[in-house]
Amino acid sequence: MLSEQVSVLIRDELKLARLEMTSKGKQAALGAGMFGASGVVAIYGLGCLLACAVIAISGAVAAWLAALIGGARWRWLAARTWRARWRWLPARIRLGKPTGHKLAGAAARGQPCPHIRASI
């Protein structure tokens, strides 16, 4: 009797967990889709700003030169952003030091962690 109740309880809990995870997965997918769509809209917005800058500059210089100046400016900004991302990464990733999964693998093999000194 008790074993039946336990097995029914476990099955019901697993069903509930599956339903909760499905719901959370759908919400996460919707959020990721919205984030991707906002990125696409942002890219089109940057294109519009670039076109506006080219049109504004073309009054002073030739249109092709204005487009070249605008494109070079956005390329420079992209390169600066690419380089700046390294400041935000943890030092162990930038320097190629072992991360958690490598340390966990060493622990599974029974090896001591090379970055942690044994305290006595």
C-alpha cells in the first residue's frame, strides 16, 4: 500500500516537473525570439542612421565619399567593440587557464587541482 502511494507520488511529481519545464522552455524560447528580433530591428536602425549620415555628409563631399566615410566609421566602431569585449571576460578564459569543466575532470580522475594549494 505504501509502496503504491510512493510510486504514484513519484510519477505525479515527474509529470508536474515535465509540465513546468515545458512551460519554462516555451517562455525561454519566446524571450530568445524577441531578443533576436530586437537585434534585427537594431541592425536596420543602424542602417538607417548610416544612410542619414551619408545623406548629411553628401552635401559637402561626393556621395561615394560620404558613404565611404560613414562605412569606415561604423567599421571602426565595430572593431573597437570587438576589442573591448576582452576586458569583460574573466582572466582565466583570456589567458587560457583551465575552467571549471577541466577542473571537474581532474577531480573525477582523482588528481589534485593545480590551482588550489593544500591548506594544512
